[in-house]
Amino acid sequence: MRIFDPHIHMTSRTTDDYEALYAAGVRALVEPAFWLGQPRTSVGSFLDYFDALLGWERFRAAQFGIRHHATIALNPKEANDARCREVLDEIPRYLLKDGVVAVGEVGYDSMTPEEDEVFARQLQMAQVAELPVLVHTPHRDKLAGTRRTLDVVRESGVPAQRVLVDHLNETNVALVRDAGAWAGFSIYPDTKMDEHRMVAILTEHGTERMIVNSAADWGRSDPLKTLKTGRAMLAAGFTEDDVDRVLWRNPVEFYGQSGNLVLDPVPGFVAGDVRLAEFEGSSVLRGVRT
């Protein structure tokens, strides 16, 4: 089983997680820029974070045979903090860097006017950069938030096929599919979806434009939920081709619209023989701040 995890926050995870992901079949992933759990207080803290995503984390993943990509954005939760808004002026240059495959996470947290403004502005950045968009739907009022999300996307002119609306569940999947966008599901303990509910949704709606991720982060989460979803699909009667479509071909097709995916094996990597090279001077530094 080959796996592309299209939404996982590896800066919050350990090297043991990287080893487990590789053993599970994960060969590529996308790490969206997101909230760190406490407020950032300056633009500089965002820039250091973006540089780490595009430099150190790409390098760290490669040491475990995994291709790392990122999305860049001011996330919805921090869109309401005036101290963070200046980072919007910095984001366009990051969208041009190696390994950036989308603008994201953007969208809504509390559905405020500030979030409306930041969402619309970043959708325009995606248009200019010709990148896909990863959209976060709110944890509260999810159905209303999804409707508003799709309205703003339509107003922006970003084609629906370049938009992945994430953190969906049974209440809003039909809205997203009817709009022609990609449907994303986070298989995340307690607060989002589990693999058995995901199988039921796939049974009802099929596998086209359906994307499954672990969204593993600093909370109670499981980076192997993609693998567990694949196994649950097989147990429910889905074919290996169905699993490959959901866990590999669909995310590759979506993020491949960026033209920035790198999916060939990491040169020189041998499973079980992880040797950290010197970071200084590594070619991964191409991704950091210039």
C-alpha cells in the first residue's frame, strides 16, 4: 500500500513517527502551515516557521525516505489577530519556493469579517501564483462555514478543481462535491472522523475527488490513520485500486496541479539505515529565506 498523506503537521511529530510512516507505506506528504497552539506575536515568528517548513522539515523527512511538501498561508485562527496580518505581505514570495504545493490552510475559524478579508486576499494570491488552495472548514457551525467557503471561492474566480475543502464530515460532503471541489477528510480521534465513518462515506459517495489525511499534530492524533483507513476500506470490500486512488492518486492529482511535487525515491535512502547528514550546506537550504 503506497500512501501520500496530504495533511499532516510533522513539526509536531517525532523521528519515530517518520520511521513508522515509512514502514506503513508513506512516501510523500504535505505539511500545511497552521496555528502552533498559542498566539504568535510578530511577523518574524511566521517567517521563521515558514523557513523551517521549507528547509529543516524537508531535510528531516528525506532522512527517513519521505518526500516533504508544504502549503503556506496565514491560518484562519490567527487571521483575527492584528499582530499577524502583516505576514500577508510576505506570503507571495514564499509561494514561489521549492516544495510549496498550495496556499493553505485558509478559510474560517469563527467566520468573522477579518477572516472574510484574509480568506479572499489569499485566494487572490493563489490565482496569481497559479497554485491550488487548501481550505480549513470551521469546527463550529461547519455546515454554514462550508456554504460560506464555497460562496467565497466562487466569488474569487479560483476554479473549483483547484480547491480542496478539508475537515469534512457527513453533513457537508455533498455540498463540496456538488460544487466540483475536492473533498478532504481528517481521520483524527475524538474531534473529527474515524476510519469506519470514512468507509461509509466512500461507500455512499464513491472515490472520485475524495482525499483522506491524518491531520496529525500536537494534539491527540495518529499519523497512521491513513493506513488504518486503507485497511478498513479493504475489509469493507473496496479493491486495492480503490485504496490506491484515495490514498495516493487523488492527492497526487490535486497537489500535482502546482507543478511542484517531487515523488521520486529519496536518493541514497536505505530503510533502516538513517544517518543524519550535516544540515549546513545541504541543498535543502534552497527552500529557506532569501
